[in-house]
Amino acid sequence: MTALLRDADLTAAFDHAARGYDTLVAANPGYHRQLRRSARRVGLAHRGAGMRVLDLGCGTGASTAALLRAAPHAHVTAVDASAGMLRRAQAKRWPGNVTFVQSAAETLTRAGVRGPFDAVFAAYLFRNLTDPDPVLARVRDLLVPGGVLAVHEYALSGRPAHRAVWTAVCKGIVQPVGTMTGDRALYQHLWRSVIAFDTAPAFADRLTRAGFVQPMILPVAGWQTGIVHTVLARRPAAGGQASR
């Protein structure tokens, strides 16, 4: 297996793919529906105005839109490392309670992104990081006590059948389309990054080691069952102890 794209190379690949990215993901059955499902699982709908949400790895804004669907009055700070993806996001119409910031997940403080946030939402982010653990520690510190981290991610169940489905979809559909658009390296990375990343249970364990509590793994429907999961966890409440 060839090396994964990392850091500047991965950001450059997303920059290049930005123009056609929305068209490609729209062809993925259930892509936007499952993002909205994960956003609802954060539990923001019952909260009042004024809550702050960090959309970490917002891409072209699909996750931002999902969060606003779940909580229209939340103040959403949407962050991405790719200037190309952010340009596509910012070109869309947004209410005044959305702010976009260009930053890598590892350099949020340097970019002026500071908490506390009531929730952090991260879609398709953590498997792309060279080292997720320092970012998880920073995210935990950005949350209010009891605040929620919701990770919507290609994190396989661990069953061979789900790994086989993922490989078949990538080899048969995603990578050929990526080759036609000139983004072959990015979509090869997509396949490899999922194979190399934590399974959903392993990622939940990683969250516990990072000081989060109450990890919960929730499946999505459709062909992505066993391939995409919502993983929820919380920063310990004030005075609480993280289980290690």
C-alpha cells in the first residue's frame, strides 16, 4: 500500500478537487442525509439561541449546512485547512451566525479559534490527520464542561464484509471518477485512509484515552452501514473525572 497523503500534500489535493467536490459527493447516495443525521445526534435542537458550535473540517460547507438545519440559531465557526474548499463554501449563501476560518486542525489557536464551544462537529477529518491525539486533546479543551464532540467519519465496523464493500465502491466507482477529474491521488488516499484508520470501536477507545467520557457509536443507514459511523463523546462535566 502506497503512502497516504499528509499535511501540505493533502491540503493541495483538496484545493485541486474543490471545484468538482460538491458534484461528486451529491452523487453519493445518502451523503447529505447522513450528515444531517449526525448533526441531529449532537442534540442541539432543544438548546436556545447563543450556543457556539465548531465545525472542524467544514470542506465546502456541507457539514455547516447540516448543523444549521439542526440548530438554525447556533453561532457556527466553520474551519478548514484548504483555501480552495473554503472559497467554495464562502461562495454560498449563509446567515450572519456563520463564520469561516482557514486553519489546519493542529493550529486553531494560532488562527484565533478559541472556545468555549458547546459542541464540536468533525466530519471526515480525523483519519486525515497525521496524529489525531493532540487534536483531540485540543478539541476537548475547547469544549465547555459537558460539551459534545460528534465525529462523522469513515470508520469501519471491523467486519470483513464492510471492508470489502468499501474497497469495491472505491475501486469500482470513486477512483475511476477521480481519475477522470484529475484527482486520482486524492481518491486513492480516500480508500487507503479508511483502511488504515481506526475501526469505530478503536476510535471510541481513542476518545476515552483523550479524556472524553460516555463514548457512543451510532451507525448510519444505506450502503454506508458499517462503513460510516457517528461517534459521540463528551468532555467531563465540571468536577467530573475522565475515565482512562
